[in-house]
Amino acid sequence: MAAVAGSLRSYRSVFAARFQLMLQYRAAAVAGFVTQCWWGIIKVMVFAAFYHGAAARQPLSFQQTVAYVWLGQAFLMLMPWWGDPEITEMVRSGNVSYERLRPLDTYFFWYARALAWISARMVPRAAMMFAMVALLVPLVGLGQWGLAPPTSPGAAALFAVGMVMAVLLSGAILMLINLLVVVLISDRGPSLLATQTVTLLSGILVPLPFFPGWMRTFLFLQPCAGLADIPFRIYSGNLAGRLALVGLALMAVWIAALIGLGRRLTERVMSRLEVQGG
């Protein structure tokens, strides 16, 4: 037990150190926030025009869609679109071999760093986005285009749990990308594959309920839905009650499965690691 507690303290220290380091990039956070506001406004305008001309009933109400869009912009940095740049640099320089010398599990050491990298880039932008679309936009008389509060305290609590799980899920997917970078000695292919897959299947581009009906069950069950679609729909009340709990359970299953897969692959990849040069 003492050894386990010591390891957990080590991983917490790794997380805290990198989180604090990444928070120093304030200019990047502000620039990203401005860009995300711009694209969010464009997407809301597109959906406003769509709902104005749509005759049939849609799978999401306009207010639910607006919430989906703004949450997507707030948590855009949650998406695992590319591998950890520090691991990519270690692979290029050959310094990745030193990771085998650490007295910690390589997978969980990298996983703690990945969680910190994701969280530190996401939190400042999300805070600024919530302040603008949930507080400022309604004050200027555009409440219909702003971010409404969760439909109930229960929805708010489940959304908070869902976002914590989304970070864990994103870190697990990011670790698989990192392992591909180690194997291929390049981040170009893995990053391109991850960008296209995550953008399409998470709902960050087009909300998943707007896909054809025959695809919706698959889209709900696949792991990328937990990055955006499930927690966002819980926030807006589109997923409630039993369906919300099923969504969170699916996220938990995928987190456990991907962490287990990633740890096994890490042991295999690092045991066969070859570094050339000199």
C-alpha cells in the first residue's frame, strides 16, 4: 500500500508540474479563445438559418444545438488531435530511451503528463468562453444565442462527472497516438488520422444526432462520442435519466479498455525500443 501511495503521489506531482508549466502560455489561450468565439458565432448563425428553414422536427432543439456548439468551442482543446509534442521530440532526438530508466510505470507517467497537457490548455479557454456566452451574451439581449444553464441540478452534476471522464478518455486516446508516434518515428501520420477521426466521430464538427438515423446507435456506442456528444447532450437535457447514465457507463468502459490496451502496448513497444544514431 505504501508503494502504491508513493506512486500516486509521484504521478500527481508530474501532473501538477506540467499543468503549472502549460498555464504560462496565456497569450496562446487568449488568441485561441478569440478564434473559438469567431467560429462559434459562425456555427450558431448557420444553425439559426437551418432551423428557420427546416420544416421537419429536428433531433435537437435550437437551444440544445446552441449549447452543443458553445460547449464544443469551450472544450475544443479537449480533443486528442495530435500526439504530445514533447514525446514527439523525444522520439526524434532518441531521448525516448531514457524513459525506460525512470522508477515509474512509463504508461502512467506519460498518461499523467497527457492529462495535464490537455487540462491546462482547456481550462483557461473554457472559463473565458463560459464567461462570455453564459453571462455577457444574455446581458446584451442575445440570450437565445448564448449558453443557457443546465436544465437541472442533476444534469449539471452529471455533466461535471462527464467532463472529468472526457478528460480521462481523451488522455487514453492521446496515449495511443503517442505510441504510434514511437513506433512510426513520426507524428505526421498518427496526427492526421486522429484529427480526421476525432473531428468526425466526436460531434465537435456536426452534432452526432444530426447524422442519419441508421448511424446513430453506432455513433453513440463508439469511444469518441464520450469526448463531446455525451456530456454536451447531458448538459442540454437531450440525454437524461437512464440514457444519461448509460452514456456515462459507456465512457467508463471505454476509459478502462483504452487504458488497459495502452498500457499493454506501451510495455510491448518500450521493450522492443531501438534507437539509432550516434
